[in-house]
Amino acid sequence: MNGKAKIYCVGGAVRDRLLGLAVQDHDWVVVGSTPEEMVAQGFQPVGKDFPVFLHPQTHEEYALARTERKTARGYQGFSVYAAPDVTLEQDLLRRDFTINAIAQEVDDNLSAGKLADGKLIDPHNGVADLRAGILRHVSPAFDEDPVRILRAARFAARFGFTIASETLQLMRDMVDNGEVDALVAERVWQELARGLMEKKPSRFFETLRSCGALAKILPEVDALFGVPQPEKHHPEIDCGIHTMLVVDDAALHDYTLEVRFAALTHDLGKGNTPRDIWPRHIGHELRSVELVKKLAQRLRASGECRDLAMLAARYHGDIHRAKELRAETIIRLFQSADAWRRPERFAHLLQACAADARGRTGHENDAYPQADYLLQLLAVARAVDAGEIAKGCADSSAIAAAVQQARTRAIEALVEKQRSL
């Protein structure tokens, strides 16, 4: 490094250290250097849109200080200026929130790649906002990138922070001005997936709803709010509130992304139930399946998320009533879920249903015996030796029916035993 260049740790690493959280990754900014000087020091250039380099020993990313200027609608239309005369303060000014615009001086020994006890540079009072639990935008340029609305929601879900009133108003203005309409599906899905995996996913959706973005980005979810359900089964009444309770329960139990997405979407069909039959929702399962399919396609969600969510939408009612089902119905459930070949996914389906059952006011600590019951039945059915049955079939076309009959008998025997207890 030349004598004028200085290195700073910025962003999430500084923020998380101040919050007492484990630091996973570091963001490094180099002020006063050039791409040629970085390469001469052994750094490997990797940035396409702006100068970013990999450290020769740690392989962490080091970026030259830069400024950005909006050139088109959306989040891709930016021009970047990176040069030795760009100051740290100018680089911090382009960041989203004050809590992410704090820098810390670093020992100039790049090979160590470690933070010293360097002083904090905090031109936007991010430390004070950290202590107060506030998400506040750094500058009016916040509105140049609609992804920042999703990031605000995600940080609210992660830290439980409150959105500053002026920031929330700016987010509303961005929605009204059509900025979120320019978001591409892949980025929405990426941020949605991250939001679902936070500690309190409901805050992600509530934040989006508070600024009007939920209706634009996830109208199927937004449509659930204000739709009533029978109070007998749902003391919380509102379908949207129920869905928030369900996703939070899934997070509380540390379920996978696939389960959390299923938790979010299992009741989408209730959002378009005809008003004249409220608070009942006859046929909402089948309506939910179609909505989930279209939503997953629009967001380009993973196949695993789509498939589990469609199963949960279709079968959560049957699974809640598992102990009332006949053996033939249970067999059809197993077949539809491909439980013979994919028992792990079936277990995930049961987790989504358990979250649905617990996601009701006053039922947060309820047991969900349906899961153990169905897993026992599945184990009994899977224990049927299809190979032995095949050996006894002279006609190969009869094998599948014979195996299903054997599985049905095995399930019937266990069902009768359970009901006699």
C-alpha cells in the first residue's frame, strides 16, 4: 500500500461488533489507492461494475472508495466513480442506513487482515441509532435503490428495530412513485428468502405493509389482511395476522426456508374467498395451490420451496384431521406427497402444518400429535416389502396394486390399534 492509502472496515462487520454479535464477513474500503496499486500489492481484481479486489492471503473483498449516481429507474441504473480522491465520508454517504455507515480504522498490515482497536468514524450518528434501535436512511439518495425497502424490512425482522418516521415516509414515496415496480423477480425472491430466515419474519412483512410495498410485491399475502376466519378455530380472526403468527412460529422452531415459505403461503386462497361466505373459506385449499404455483413462478422461487408450499396449501386441512382419516385417504396423502421416496420432505410438510396449528392466539404451546401419528403410519407403510410382494405376483401389472393393498392393510391395523387405546 502506498503511504497515502488507508484501510477501513465498514458496514455490517462494524455494526454487528457494536451489537455484540458474531461477525461473519468483513467489508473493507481502501481510500487513496488505485487499481494498479492494488494489483501491485498482490490483490486480485474481481469487480465488474466497480473496483473490488481479493486479498492475497485472506481472500476477503477490498473495495476502492467510490461514489454512485442514479442514471435510470430501478436498482441497476447507476454510474460509479472510484478514484484516490474519493473520501471515506463520500463512500459512507452512499450507504443505506446510518447503522451501516460506520467505519473503523484498521492497522495498515494488510497481510493480517484484522481489525485493530481503531477509532470509529461515524459521520451520520449510526452508533446513536444502534443504541436507540432505529433504522434511519443516510441521505435522500436512499430513494435511488428500491432494494433498500426490502433491506429495511429485513433489518427490522433481524434486529427488531423501528423505522424512523422520515425513512418510512421516504419508503412510502418510493412506492407511490413506482420505484418498487422496477424490482426484478430474482432480487425480490432473494430478499424474501432472507427475510423469512430472520428471527422475526412477521416484522419483514409488517414493514413492507406499512409503506405500501407488500401490496405491490406480494399482493397475495397483502390480500389476507382484513379477511376474517371463524373465531372458534382462530381467536386472532384476521387471516393476515394468523399468517404472521405462523411464520414466526416456523422461525421460532428454526425450520428450513422451504417450511417457512410454506408457512407463509398455506392460506393464500383465503384472500380471494367471496365476501358473502365469510368467515368460512370453503375450497380455499385448492385456490391456495393455484396461487402458490403462480407466485412461485413469478418470483422464480426454488422448486423445493414451490413443491412443499403447494403440498402444504393442499393438504394442511387433511393433516390437521389426520386421526379422522380412513386408511385409503392416508395412502393417497402419502402418494401425493411422494412420502415413500421422500420421507424427509413429508416431515417438513408436517412441520409446516404444526406451525399452522400453533400460529393461533392462545395455541402457541399446543402439541401437534398429528405429526407423530402420521409418521408412525408412514413408517409402517414403508416397512412393507415391495420386493417380496413382487415375487409373489405372476402378473407384473398387478404389483403396484398389491403393494398398495398391503400398505393399506398395515395402516388399517395401526389405525384400529390407535383408536382402541
